[in-house]
Amino acid sequence: MAKLKMKKIELIAMLTDSKKIIELLQRRGVVEISRNDDEELENTNVTAVVSEFEKFRNTAVQALEIIDDHAPEPASLADMFSGKTEVEKHEFGKEAMQMEKVMGAANEIIKNQRLINDSANSVAQLEVRCDMLDSWKALDVPLNFKGTATTSAYIGTLPYPVTAEELEEQLPENCSAEVISGSKEQTNLFILCSKSSYDEAGDVLRKLAFVSVSDPENKTPNELISSYKAEIEKLEKASEDAKANIKKLAENRKQLRFVIDYLQMRKEKYDALSGLGFTESTFVLNGYIPEKYAEQLQKEIESRYTAAITFTDPSEDEDVPVLLENGKFSEPVEGITKMYALPGKGDVDPTPVMAFFYYLFFGMMLSDAGYGLVMLIGTTIALKKFKLESSMRKTLTMFRNCGISTVIWGTLFGSWFGDIVQVVGREFFHKEIGSIALWFQPIDDPIKLLLYSFALGILHLFLGVAVSFKMSWDAGKKLDAVLDTVPIYLTVIGVAPLAASILTSVPDQLKTIGTYLMIAGVVLLVLTSGRNSKSILGKLFGGVYALYNTATGYLSDILSYSRLLALGLATGSIAGVINLIGTMPKNMAVKGVLLVIVFIIGHTANLAINLLGAYVHTDRLQFVELFSKFYTGGGREFSPLTVNTQYIKFKEENING
């Protein structure tokens, strides 16, 4: 099981059944609809309808966001993992009948939020005005006061401190100045002059950089401040009432979620209708369907409607979508494949190829049985307790399997939350506990782990080469399959004992065998790699170039697996330091309390950091080392018409589950 075989589907049915058939296909979620390109068939323009659905949906989304902001639902860990709400088909119909009422509530929610926003803006403006008027409180005439029958007034500011006496010395006779308030930055002034001195006083003030202030209302600053504050209270009361109304309308939260999904489904249904071809009485649908679902869907549609369905094989030049299907062991890591790229036309699905080594390498990098146990327990509880969506279930299953691998490797290496067993025995029971590793402790013999890391890396690379061999063999290129694979196997296997002898002792007999295998591999590489060249010189240079690429490429690839050692040692070393810090005090009671605190905080942080590291570097070993040996990618993901909802799903499952 890997890439599902795709069939082209052509469905011809009565025009009157078009919407019902599209709705059925949407619930089944197994047909990707292709746009009609037959010039003899008509297309329908659904732009206006789709725009209307989008407009209503945006309104509902906006209203729901407002509700969540003003009356948020209590969130729990269970909510993070809970799936969509299941609804029966007949319940869906009943809810749809309430859409007009719900949209009315949505508009009312938005109206109240708009009032809140407008009030907040007005309050901010009024508060700014109050702040500006605060320094004019001592003025007992309106800011727009111009004078009396015999006098004229200037009300304004100078951008520096000045006294009334200093100003009056510069003003003409028959002028008096009063400082209303002042600071280092400016002086607020009230200046009263006789009518005859007004213009002359104005010229003096302009030279002094005087700026007039005024207000359209004929009120004193204190009266203005009082009126503004009254207006602020009124606006704040209206805002609070609007907030209360929104909280009251929050009872429509569930209905709004339904409307959002309902309108999304309607939009996508009409988008699908735009891809159909129409005659006066029929419609034609073309697309792709996985072969395994074809017969079941055909029986269902033809039993309900007057319709004819035919299935054909896609041609070689068609852009056929890709849908993966794997067993329980491999399926959880499908997301890793999709993260890189879906298989292209000539590719096999790499998911089952990499699954075993993915779990193996992840556990080896994390390599602490205690951490693995935490992962295993946490993911198992989540998988059992919560109704999870497919993608979340796959992700948690992947980490559960990685947790199992981590427990196994941690047990082999004797790491349970680092050396906590030995630390507790030594510090609290005065008993020395030796190694509890079933195999060996990497920190005591890192070279041994490094050699095993390289050995596993070679097996991993050989797996990729083997897949390449099978692909060439199945394509009928049997000679190429042999000549592109056997020399690499011989060369790498031959070099392995010779390279290992640099780090550890290797039997001479094994080194001798390795030498012969290496020579055989090198000779085959040089003689066969340039076989497609027409000239002898070209064949020779092609062979030498292939030898160089093989030597440098596989050397760097194999060295990459040293990260298995590095991350494994990092996890255990940091865990050991955490345990050491927790037992530093000499007082037993203090030591016990500190160890518990440091244990929880330290190991939680260490698990989080090294969990991320193991995930990233395990992905890298697949993408760079394994996939480069046989995988191209570039496939297009199967995108069927389906119930693409955010909050609800039908209890009637899709054919594809």
C-alpha cells in the first residue's frame, strides 16, 4: 500500500439532480473535480452567488471573533485535542433553516462592536480635549472671547516662560496681560487691550511667536471640561451596554460556528458547479477518483439518480493527483513525506520505506527511557480519550511510536531521566547502584555508539539504494539496476572495516576481505559508470567522476549519522547535570525538596528541547540522506470536493474515512 491508483471519472446526469449529486460527492469526499474544457458544453457563472456566500461567511466569522473577544469560552487541554462536532444530516437541515435568524444576530453583534469602537474613539478625542483645557481652568471667559464694546482680547500661548510684567513692558499702552498657567515649554495668556491698541498689540505678539487658541462653543474652559466629561460618561455607558448586549448574544456562538461551516460548504459546492459542463437537460462532471472507491460510488449514485458513470485510466501526460494510503505502522509518518514533497509520477511512496528507520533514529537520538515513557503515556491517553481529527491522530500516533522506540533505546543505554536511579540511591540511601543498561552506557563508550551509528547509517543508505534498484528493475532497466547498485554496495562495505579500524581494533581477516570488496567496487564503478558515453575517453572520465562522487557523497552521508551519537549524548548529559544540581545542598530535607523542583522543571525543559532536536534531525536524515538515493517528489496532492469545515462534521463518514 502506498500511492493509490487513480481513475478518471466522467459522470453524466440530469441537470435537475446536479446540486444533489454535488452535495453527495461533497459528503463522500473522494472525487477531485476538473474544470470543464469541452467547448460544446456550457459553463455556469456562479461568481455572484459565491461572492454572496463569502460576504455572509465573513460577517459570521467577524461576529464570532467579537464574541470570543468579549465572552471567551473557558479553554482546557481537552479542547485543544477535541475534534469537530458531529451532526446528523437531518440536524444539519434544521440548523440551516435558522440561518436568517443567526445572521441577524451576527449583524447585531457587529453593530454593537462598531458602537464600542466609535465610543472608544470619541472618548479618546474628548479626553485629549480635556487634557488640553486643563491648563486653562483659571480662565473665567470662553476661549472664543473677543472683548467688550471698548476692549479687544487675545487668548493664546507663547512657547516659553514669561511673566505678565515682562509681557506688558513690550505691549503698547492700554494693554494688560494675565498668565493663566505656565510651564517650561509654554505660557498661557489672556491679554486685554483697548480697541485703539489692538492692532499694534497683535503685531508685537506675532513677533513674539504668539499662537491664538479658540473654541467654537461659547463656554468657559471649566464648562467645556464638564460637558466633555458628561459626554464621556454617556459614551462609556453606551459602550458598556453594547458589551453587555454582545455577551447576551454570545448564546449564538454555536449557531455562528454552524453558519460559518454551512456557508463554506455552500461556497465550495457552487465553486464545483462552475467546473461542470451543461447542456439543456444534463450536466457533465470530469475529475479523478481513487480506483478503490470507484465502484462503490458508482453504485450509490446510479441507484439514486438517473446517471451514467465511466472510469478510464489517465494518460501519461496528465497531471494526476496523489493520494497516499499506508498501514498502521507507516501511516503516522505520511506527514513527514508531505512536508518534503508528494511522490512524482515515477516515484514510489517513501513513507513505508522510511517508517522503521524514522522511529529507530528518533528513539536513538532522544535515548532516555523516562522521557519516552512520558511521551508514550501522554500520547496514549490523548489517543484514547479525545475525538481527534485525522491529522492530529496521525501526529500523536507518530510520537507514540517514537516514544516506544525511545523507551527501548533508553533501556538499552540505562538512561531513566538521566542517572536519577543512581543519584537517588547514592544521595538518599547511601547505596551505590551500578549501571542499569541492558547493553552499554554511551557516555562511558562513545566510540562504540559512534560505530553503531555509522553502521545503522550505512543500512539506511543501502535501503535507499535498494529502492532505486527496484524502481529501475521494474522499469525494465535491469542492467542499469545492477550496475548502479552493486558497485556502491561493494565499495561502501569494503571501506567500512578499513575506516572502522581507525577508531577500534578490527580483525585482519575482515580488513583483508574489505580491501578486496573495495577494489572490486571501485573497478566496477570506473568501468561501468560511464557506459552511456560513446567514446572510450568519455567512458573513462565518466567512471572516474562517478568514483569521486561516490567517495565524497557517501563519506559525507555516513558522517551525518554521527548526529545519532551527538544528540543521544546531549540528552543524557544534560539530564545528569539537572540531577546533580538538584542534589547540591547537604541538608537532606532541602536536598529532597530541591531535587523534586529541579527534576520537574529541568527534565521538562530538557525533554522539550531534545524532543524538538530529535524531530528535526530525524527528518533531516530522511530528506537529505535517504530520499536523495531514489526520490524526486513533485507530486500534486489529491484535492477532492469534501466537507471542508472547521467546527462540524457529518456522522455519515466519507468513503475514504
